[in-house]
Amino acid sequence: MTNTADRETSDGRIGGAGDLADDRANILLVDDRADKLMALETILSSLGQNLLLAHSGTEALRLLLQQDFALIVLDVSMPVMDGFETASLIRQRKNSELTPIIFISAVNYSDIHLSRGYSLGAVDYILAPIVPEILRAKASFFIELHKKTEQLKRHAEMQAQLIREQAARAEAEAANKAKDRFIAMLSHELRTPLTPVLLASSLLSRDQSVPDHVREAFNVIVRNVQLEARLIDDLLDVTRISQGKFSLTFELADAHELLRCACEICSNEISAKNLTVQFELGALEHAIRADPARLQQVFWNLIKNAVKFTFPAGQITLRSSNPDENWVRLEVIDSGIGIASDALSKIFDPFEQAGPASYGGLGLGLTISKAIVELHGGRISAFSPGVDHGSNFVIELPSAVPSSTEPSPLQIEHASSASDMTDNVATHYRILLVDDHLDTVRWMQLFLEAIGYLVTTAESVNAALRIADQQKFDLLVSDIALPDGKGEDLLLELREKGHNFPSIALSGYGTEEDIARSRAAGFQVHLVKPVSPQHLHASIDQLLSRSGSASG
């Protein structure tokens, strides 16, 4: 057997089975006589295709096992295995069952022989002597047909691949949405029971009839509930960070006070491991513009990690300084297990943990802390001399010098606390409170009534609508998820009935989409459970002051 890989083709290129990089088709020429094969090759070489030659049916079948062909030109009269027998075996192979076959014969066969050829899939039957132009024309037709078919096949494959890819993308997006819905539902279910704990603790911490040490214990509960809510939000925070939807609420704050409060929250764990905490707060300028809860979350996370990874009877140092004008540096230094050098570069990546897996944790705290610090215009970094040599986390933040007209952080706290129990401003305003969580309703009603509001409660959409038709109200505070509908549905029905009082959505759902939906329904404010009493009071006062007077 010979093929065009053994010689140059008429256009000067080397042809053959291996030269498939271009768009040339394979043509198989089968004849037991070398002179006839050479004649066929000469006739068809001008077509510029890959011509492969076989001297017998057996050789032709061997080539068909190696590759596919656009056309087979097959001599009928061959010893051992004639053209008909060869064609019959060709048709039994799946990849060649539809390959066009042109029979060549020097004998004028009867109609029976022609019928047999066509029954074996012959597309044409040429008698010798061959007219070159006719053979080239027929071969050209089948080559073009083959190329068009291959183009359509490739296009179909590309379309099919695109539709798989699209289905996989849709499946991944659906899975991602399902994950987000699960996390949102989980955070809602975890945050809802924290609301009455926060409200009850806040009220009792301000009750002068309660002993001082008990009121201080309630203050600790309040701070821990607020931070527990932040922990629940960590999973949502990671999504917000990746989507660029992470936002903060800034006010004047004392960095030293936030650091001390974060340390106090960890006091039990510190005592349990007999750790020594040393304060070296040398910064003269430590007022900052910050989101206090978020920044305290960062400090708490760093101190918590220091406690977790420090050996019993070890030491934690909390240090502050002013490295440059208008900058505050805060450091959390421990004598614990340290951080390996290869882990330092990725310690702020999501789900990365510097310590052994046995220490637990989601590996999200440092990722969120980095985002919070950077949103404050600051920077965070980690250092360690090595394993078992402790670690040092450094936060640098812009300082803020209070102006003469701006209250200090302590004045802000004092003013907020003093106004919480004032009853002369709120008296006579009527609030419709709608929530099906009974503990939340009870303690929120007690809180709102303690500061002078008149509160009527309802546990469902239908109950709220009935009450609204019987009484006049100045404000609606409603949960979003209710037994017989949604808070948005309640608000829309109230508007249709002519009740135009302002409204606050209070919900355990706090994603950007949740807030957007409640705002679109007409809620002026969306508060996420557990809401602090101060924040709730401020939101109510703000809305009522806008309304100017009571409305029905």
C-alpha cells in the first residue's frame, strides 16, 4: 500500500493521513493494480485532497479502522476479496456505513450486478475507460457534501456544548440561590429569638430598682447578643463583600473603649485559661470615625483568636500608639502557637485557618475583619516569628479629632441613654406592632410603652387589618414573615384602605434584596433583628417627626 504521504502532491505540499491540520478531506482509492491506482491518483490529485491508496480490500479495511473518509473509489474486480465483498464489510462499520462509494469496473455488468452495487450503498458506478472530468466532477461533489456535513456536525456539537454549559451555569446559579436562601432563612431563624433577649436585657439594665451588679450583667448580655447577631451575619457578610454590597454606618468612637469592651466580652475565656492581659494603650489620639459595632467585631475576633491559640497561663498584650500624625495603631499580641510563614500570606483569605483544624471555626473572621478595616480607610496585617512563638495582628486606622461642636463618644452614649427612657416626647403617639413571635411582641411592647408610646399588638395580617379599621395609628412596626402573609402585603392593603401612616419593617431577613423589597412595598425603614432599643427608638422618632402630626 502507498499513499500521498510518500510524495509531493501537485500543489507542492506533502499530503497524507497525518496532514489533517487544513480543511482537506480524505479520499480512499482501492484497486489491486498499481497502474490503475496511479491513474486514479493522477486524475484526482488536482482536487487538492488527501489521497490514500490501498491495493486490496483488506488494506482498505485496515485504513478505515484508522480514520474516516469523505469518499471511497473502489474497484469491483479484485482477487481474494472483490469490491462487493469489501463494500459489504465497509457498511458494517458504524463510522463508514454512510460513506459514499463509487464503484469502478472494466466489465460491462448486467443490471443485476448494478443492483447489487447500489444495494451495498454505492452512490455511482463508473465503467472503464474512465473519463477524468467525470470522475473529478463526481468526486468534487461528494467532497463538498462531506465538508458541508462536517461543518453542520461541528456547529451542532458547538451548540450542544453551549447548551450543556448553559445548563451547568443555570444549575450552578440555582444552587447558589438556594444556598443564599438557606443562609438567609437560617440567619432569620437564629436572629429572631435574640430580639426579646436584647430588649429585655436593655430594659432591665436601665431599671434603677435592679442592683448595680445585676444591671452590669445585663449590659454584658446586651453586648454579647449584639455580637452574636454579628456572628450570625458573618455568612451573609462574605456574600456582601464578594458582591461589593458591604456598607457601614459611621460615627465618632473611642478606639480604646471599643478595644476594652471587646476584651471584656472574652473575660470568661481569658479567666478559664488563666491568661494575663496587659494593656499598653499609649496612643494620645484615639478618637476615630467608625462603625462601632463593626469595629468592635474586628477587635473581638482578634482577641478571641488570641485567646484560642494561646497556651494556658500565657499572655495577651493590647497595645496602641500613634505611629504618624492622624493615625492610630492598635495591636493584639499573644504568646501562643504562632503562624507558619507559608500561612501568613493567605491568612486573610476566606476559609483559611492558621491553626490546626481541631481548633474549629469557619475561617471567615479574618476575611471579614480585613474588609471592615479597609472600609474604615485602614489596613490590617499579621506577623509571627514562627510556630510556637506567638503572633501579632496590627490594625492602623485614621484618627479623628472631635470639633468643638461635635459631642465626644461618651457624650453621644450619655445622650442616647438619657433619651431612651424619656416619655414626654413620645406620649400620645399610637403604634401598631405586628409580629407573631410572642416574646418579641411582649418585650418590644414593654420597651415602647416605657418610653411613652401607646402600643397595640397583632400577630397576623388579618388581625392587623381588623385592628387598623377600628383604631387610628401614627406608625406601623411590622415583621415581614407573618403566619398568613407578608408584611409587604399588609402595608399594601393598609394603603388601599386609606391608612397612610409611616411604617417600619422589622425582620430577621436582612439581605440587600430583602431591604429593597420592603422599601419597594412602601416601608420607610427596614430594621434587622435583633435591633437595639436605641436604634429602634431613633428610627421611630425620626419617622414621627417627619409626619408632623398623628394620622389615621
